[in-house]
Amino acid sequence: MAHLDEVHFEQPVHVGELVQLYATLAFTSRHTIEVDVVVEAEDLVTRRRRRTNTARVTYVGATPTLGLTPELKTPPAEVPQLVPRNEEEQALFEAGQARYEARKAELRLHRQDADNGLGPFDEAPLVTLVQMMMPGDCTSWKYAQAGVLMKLMDNASGCAAIKHCGGLVVTARMDAVNFVHNVLLGDIVYIHATPVFASNKSLEVAVSVEVERVSLKCMGQRLQVSRGAFSFVAIDPSTRRTLPVPPVVPKTPGQQQAWERAKARYE
């Protein structure tokens, strides 16, 4: 997995419900495949079915060779190209192509920010989690599974949101989650999270993931492998209604820039 975008948690899934996932190919570039995902939950007694989640996932063609360089890079493989068969599929393909170009532009901005020392983490993050990648976290090719990393990112951002809001929060959306390098078995993973923007009822938390590669004796050298934006809603535990969220006040140029970009996503 290379990118996760527009993940919406529309309704909760209840214990005992049957969950069904539907995936549709939307776009291919030379090395990537974009897939639209819809999740539905069905009550087995009433047979009532409802949509609970949607997401857009981008994968990169990969080979079973491990990225054993300090930069964690592996060459991508070419993927079979999607050929639209009708006007509807052509429209979906063109929309996917526009998103692909937008993602490349976003990655260029992030690289420029890093080169200029800007970003939401130009001060100490509110929360940092540390975990080593174990066999149960990885595929048979010894790559860390994207789902494991996303769970850690959600945990770290959730902790940051709870600390900022001072109470219960729930994840409402994941956006702009990029996986720019591989994470391997044995890597030490650092997940940093800090709030960057708040509306009246929601909070966006920026997450950055770094690794130390123990197997290459690169202890002390860290490389950013992923980043993302997680949105939360504050909830009253007794009424389950949404609560106002304390404002986020940027203190540095990097935080101000992150605040403005998060505000644009919100609007």
C-alpha cells in the first residue's frame, strides 16, 4: 500500500453484524493501482444493510526483494493497465488520474517543507509511540503490513486527540496517509502525533512515522516512512453527543502552514 485517502467512518459496525467489503479498480498509472472500497454491515436478523465506511486505497507494484539499503528503497514493479470500457469507467479513470497528479504535487510540497525545516513537528510532538516490527506484524516477504502501521498511527493520533480535548474522542476520517518507504521486520518504529487544526466539533491530528533499521546497524539514524492526517470528534460519554473542541493555536511557521492546509481540507 502506498496511499490511503478519504477514509470516512459514517456509521459504527455492531457486534454480530455481517461485514461485506466491495472493491473496484478506479485508475492505474505505470506503477500504481487505485482502488475504491465500500464497507457495508448487515443485521442478520432483520437483513437490513447499511453503508458504514468508504475509502480510496492506492497500491504500488512490488517485487519480493527486500529493501536492504539504508534508504529503505525497493524498485517498483509495473502493473497491468486498466482500460475503461464505457463512459462511466472513463470518467472514474480521469478522476483517478487527477487525484494521482494531486498526490504527486502534495509529495513534492512535503519534500520542500522537509528541506526548509517546516512542518507541524518543528516542535516536540504531543505524543510519540515506539514499537518494533515483529513477525506477526509483517507479510511473508517481511514487509510490515500497512494495516499494522495505520493502527499504530490511529492509536498515536487518538492519544493526542484525547489529551487535547480532555475526554473521549472517536475517529471520523483518515486523509492523505502516504507510505513513502518500506518498513521491515525488526525495524524500530516511532509514531509522532500532534494536533494541527480544530473546528468547532472536530480536530485534525498530523502523524509522522519514522524508523530505525536495526538489521543494518543504522541505530540512531531515522528515516520518515509515512505521514497522514487523522480527524476526530469529541464525544460526551454519557449522551454520545458531540462536544466543542478546544482551538489549536499555531506557534511556529511550520505549525501555521499545517494549520492552513488542514483548514483547507476541512472546508
